[in-house]
Amino acid sequence: MASTSTNKQPLLVDRPLHVAVDLSERTVSENSNGVDIGGSNSAILVVDCTQNDGAIIDSVYSFSRDIQSPITQPYEIYLYLSTANDYLRNNQAYYVGGFISSADTLGVEEFDDASLILRPTPKVGSTSSDQVIGTYYRATYVPKGMALWAAAKKQSVDDTANRAPLLHAQGGYF
């Protein structure tokens, strides 16, 4: 089992973490596929673990603003891990995943594609026919020396993304 310098992973954390960032004008190119950032970006630092033992993010979710013309669709939100905490560089960024914000004003959407983690499970599993399906928690692990970044994908060349959603990350520091 992996551990931090205080041997608390994966169950205990030193202090809780809840960060809210504004993705307004924090973008990657409209041509980005998420995995490859390409060109310049204005991504925002969400959780900085470059100087501590790391963090575990249990929940990442977004609150949408009202959708106004000419932007009529929800934003795609991308999450990245990087060793840099000053600027998200393509050669240092690793795609973690993405999700689409809600199209409703103040609508909430969650990032559901986080990795399975080594946390205690609330029950052994659910049964389906003769199979036991394990119950796992999902979370995003930010290792020591890394930082979690986020950006909204521009919807067009002219989109300044000034209506991009707010992003929240909740978990704990090791």
C-alpha cells in the first residue's frame, strides 16, 4: 500500500480541502480534444501539491452560469495534472478527464470518471445473478509534486468564455 510521509494514505487526511475556482476566461483552444492542449491556454490552478504530500479529491463539480447568446451550449471542462504550478505547459500536462457543465442556470454537474481508489468500501458489493459486483469509491489522487489544473474549452474562436462555470474540488490534503 502506498503511503505518504505521515503514513495516512489512503484513509486519513491531515486537513480538509475545498477549493472553488472561476473558469471564466480560463480556456483551452476550441480545437483541443482535451488530451492534447495545443497552443496557448489560460488554465487555472485548482490544487497545488508541489510543496506538500499530495491530496485526494473526492468530488469535482461545476455550477453553471446562465447561458447567453451567442454561447448557447454548456462548456466542456478539462482536468489536468502537471508538475508545474505556474503555467500549464503541454509537455508537462497529463489529461485526467473531463465532463460537460450543465446547460441550466446554476445547474450542477459532477466529474464521474475519476479513478477507482484504495479507500474502504461501504459494503462488499451488490449481487447480480451469480456475480458479485464490487462497490468502489472514485477519486482523483494528486500525488506529491503535482498540481491539478482545470480549463473550459472555447466554443468558437471568438468565445472569451466569460460565461464558463464555477468549478469546485473537495477532498483532503495528506
